[in-house]
Amino acid sequence: MAHNYLVLARKWRPQTFDDLLGQGHVARTLSNAIRQGRVAHGFLFAGVRGVGKTSAARILAKALTCREGPTPAPCGRCDACVSITNGSATDVQEIDGASNNSVEDIRRLRENVVYQPSALRFKIYIIDEVHMLSGSAFNALLKTLEEPPPHVKFVFATTEPHKIPVTILSRCQRYDFRRIATRQIAGRIEQILAAESIPLEPAAVRVLAEEAGGSMRDALSLLDQVLAAFPDGAKAADVTWLLGVTPQALLHRVAAAVIDRDPRAALEAVREADDAGHDLQQFARSFLHYLRDLLVLASCADAAGLTGLADAEERAARALVERTTVPHLHRLFALASRLLEDLAHSPLPRVHVDVALARMATADTVLPIADILARLERVPAAREAGGSGSPARPPAGRGAPSAPPAGPPRGAKAPPPSIPPPEFEPPDLDATPPGRPTRAAVDDPPLPPSVAARPVAAAPGGPPSARSSALGWDVEPSPFTRGEPPARTQGREPDAAAGAAAASPPASPRLVSGKALDDAPLPLPDRGEGVNGHVAPIGAGAPVPPPSVAVPARSGAAVPAGVLDLPPDAWSRVVEELARTDRVLAGLLAQAVPVELSAERVRLAFPEGSTAAEMLRQPRRSESLAAAAGRVLGVPPRIEVDDRSSDAARAVAERLAARHAAEARMRQEIMDHPAVREALQTFPGSRVVEVRAGGAGASGATKGAGVR
């Protein structure tokens, strides 16, 4: 009797279109085609293994040759149906494409198709694994497949349709067979077990369905294996042991150890799985599925039918989910996915699994952003309740010096220490004019070395500006453009600073070429005539006033004869004009320091060996810059590029030193801000990782800090 045993996959092969599991789209289309008499001469069935491709080809053959047909529901009792089911029908030939893939095989097929069928209505050729045919065999089949005799039908089956030439695909109707859902496989297994009177635990059936991977044939093959090992029935533990599947309890232990930050327990569970002979790649795949189930339970209030967990397993998983957060589960899932990718190419799977689980167990818990925002919203209320009535501490560097802050109350956490500014050793700038203020805006271009910052008298109708460079850029942001009260000037109080500015003789902020000065006084452009009084730095895209700006007159200033009176935003306007025609060149000028700017000459300093300097020396680039400057200044100036002289090196060094100093001041202001201190106290272990300057609007430059 043993040699007559028929495996379940063959015994329970589908015999009608209604028996095709999970392929309703194919069954409906073929049934309607037969019913309407619109049956094609060539079909291609594509899909993974064990989903019913060959079975569908046999059902189609029976439907076309049944004595009661053609009919979408063959009787299964006539000679045609019985012979096709037994595989003895001479007019229905099943050909293995892997072993009959030569041109000679296809030539014999072409010779036989011309003959009429001997017993059935049609002569049907079923070629399995058709993608294994050679290129020459496919070419030999083209003409016959395109125009076969009316009594011939071709049905091709393949698991790799991408290997079939497009000339073959265009001559066939293609049907893609889908993977069968796990619940459908489990339902069919339960039907077969009931018909065979075989007891099997539902949890064991679920394990079989999951291990089948969408293939019904694989599921029935595994069921045959289980029934051979446990003829009286099996439980889920027996099935997992036999198939080498990681037990659900072990996966729960590993997940609990990772969530509870217990790396030792996680590594011990891995050692247990390895000692039991489990495939670690399969273990990682099962653990990834378990994390997916945890994410579903954490994200959905009602997860019924969405996980493959039994009732007891789902209750244990829900208890585990309550001890963590959804973002943290997402992070664990990402790490487990990376582990599965690494194991595919690793010669040391145990090492990769141990390291990955240790990393998961020691990873910082990710808090939901809503919780962080809620805690931050409670900070001001708690501060007002605990310290209402106390004066706010003024920002660093503004106002009169205040007494040192009192220490924290007893039992309270001490505020985190302020982070020191980045270390920077400024270059030797002995030749720098004494008393020259440093810049506060990080992105402002530096002053040319040959020009010192000088106080500028107030223009009629405008506020005084004590820190304007020769090109009109703010060395320190003007308090009037930022909407703030005037700040101290070089360590002096505002009154003293204003007096010093009034007593100083007015100086022209223009760069000149060194010619003899004219006696006629020329006006100075008012800083308030720009956009909100703010002059954009190099490369800024803010709108600027037109070149012919009407300016008030001033006394005591003279300019070289024949030299234009340049507005304070001349350089930014040149860069902006250049960007309209040559964005690449305008981007290169971001590295430039304008040492001299006049209607006759524009001299730019670059770092030594700068690629931008070499590109700007090209005639086409320099001519483009001169043309843009001419459109702004009225006369095309001569362009000079300097990246070798000491003056150029000094100008670049001054710009770098001023940038670092401004960054240090801004960082210290951020660290002294009460909100930042409160945030650092609210989240222990957090730190300021980045301080950067934002864009400047009408109210001046903005600063931001990232706390982690």
C-alpha cells in the first residue's frame, strides 16, 4: 500500500476553476472567455511556484475538450476529462521546457501541429517552465505561435516571465497568478484535515500556512511531512520543532529583553536558538515578523485579524507594547531589517545577530514628538508658578551688568554648564586698526584691510549708525534695523557712545582709488533707504534700491575726481545683477572678500589656492563680472583677483576670525537663554548639538539651536 500512496498536493489538485485558490481573477476571465467563445490561441501563466499555473492549464484543457463543452464547468466524468486528469490524453501534451529547449524539439512540435487531434476537440500544448527555451527555440516558435492551426492551443507556464522574449509575450494573453493569502491556505488545510479525519491543532495549521510562503503546494508538502512525523496529530510546538521554525515564546523573550534594555537576556535567547540548531537567518526573519505584530498592536486599537498571533500570544504581546512607544518600535524594526540584510552576505551570522541585538537593547528610547511638545508646554507654566515676580535675566552682552545668578535651591537640579565656544586661534592681526569692532552677523562679509570702521554721522531724517563699514555692511547688526534698543558701543554706555559719535568728524564710507580729492562735498546714502534699513550681504537675494539713489548732502567729505559716489550696497547689487545671467559665477563670489570697490577697479581677495580664483581669472568669467558691475555702477571696472598676496590672506583671515567670534557669541547667547536652560533641565542628558543663524528678515537676524 505504501507504494500506491498519493501525496496530498496531487490528491487535492484543483479540478475546476472554482477550486483555484486565490486566483479568482484568472478563473473569472477564462470562464467568461469560454462562455462567450472568445478563447485565444496562446496563453501565458506566470507566478511563483505552487499557486496553480499547471492546474489551471489542465482545467482549461478539460473545459475546451469536455464532451459537454466547451464549458467553464467541465463534468470530470467523460473520457476527455478523465484522460486529461490521469495524464493519458494524447491530444493534450505537457512538455518540460527545461529538458526540451532546443531548436530540434521545437521543429518536431511544428511538424506535429498540422495534424488534426485524434480523439479530442483541440490539440493543446502545455509547456512548463517555458523561459528555459533557448533563444533559437523561441525564434523557431514565433511563426507557429502567431498563426497556429485552428485546432491548436498553446499554454505556457513560467516562474520567470522577464526571461521570455517580448516577441513571445506579444503573441499571448498573459495571466499573473498571485501568492495565496495565509488565511486562505490555512482554511484549505483545515478542509483537507477534516476530509482526511486528521487531528491538528489550529496553531499548528497557522504555522504551516505561514511557512508555505503563499504556495499551496508547499503547504501540503509540509503537511505530509508533519503527518509522517506525528500520525496521531501534532501541536504547534511539534510543528516548529520539526520544521526548524523559531518558537513564538523565544521571539517574545527576545523582544521583551530588547524593550526592557536587558542585552544579556537577549544574547542568552540567541544562544539558546543557536544551540537548538535554528537557522539564524530564519530567526532574524521571524523576529522581524514579531516586531511587525507589535507595531500593529501598538498602532491599532482593534487589531483583530491583522496579526498571526493566537489569543494568549496576543495578550502577552499587548502587555509588552505597553512598556514602550511606537517610535521606539519603529527604530527596533529598522535595526532588525538591517540585520536581515547583513545576514544575507555574512559568513558569521551569530556575530551579526549578537551585535545587532546588543545594539537594540542599548538603543535610546525614542519619545513621541507629541510628548516632547507637551512637556515643553508645561515648562513656562512651571517657571511662572515657581518664580513669578522675579525679574527676567537680560540677554548676555546687553544692558547693565547684573549680579551673578544665585545657585539652585537645595534639592533641585543644578543648571547644565554652558558649553564653551568652539576653539579658534585668531591669526596675528597687528596691522588691524585698533578699536575695530568685530561682526555679529555670521554671514556678513568682512571689511577690506585698508579701510577701518569709522563712526558715521546721522543722515537727516535717519538714526545714527556707529558701526558702518566702507561698503555699508553692518560690522555689528544695527539695533535700529533689528527693532531693539541701542546697544553698548565698544564697552561704553549708549550715552557715551552717542557722544563719541557726535564728537568724531564724519568720514566717507566710500572706497576710492587714491586720486586727488575734490573740494566739493558729496552726499552719503542714508542707511534707512534700503529694505527696512538692512543691507544684504554678499549673494543675498533681498531687494535693493536702484543705482540712482537720491541721498542727502553732507559736509566735510571729498572724493577723487571722476570717481562715482558708490552706494553702500554696491557690491551686493553687483552680485545680484550677476546672478541673473551667470548663477555659477555668482556662487563663486561667495568666497570672495572685496578689498577694493570703485568705478575704476574691483579687487577681490580669495583664500590661497582657491579654485574660484582660478576660474574668475578666465577672460570669459572676468568679462561677465565686469559687465554686471558696469550695469550697476555705470562704468565697467577692471577686475583684479588676488589669492597670493599678504593683503589677500589677511582679508580672508579677518573674515574667518570674525565669523568664529560671532558664532561663539551667538552660541553663548543661546546657552544663556532661559528657555534653553529650562529645556536642558526638563530633559536630563540632553545637550545642544547645533547653533546656527537663520535668515534675516525685517526684524534682523534670527538664531536657532538644536537640543538633543
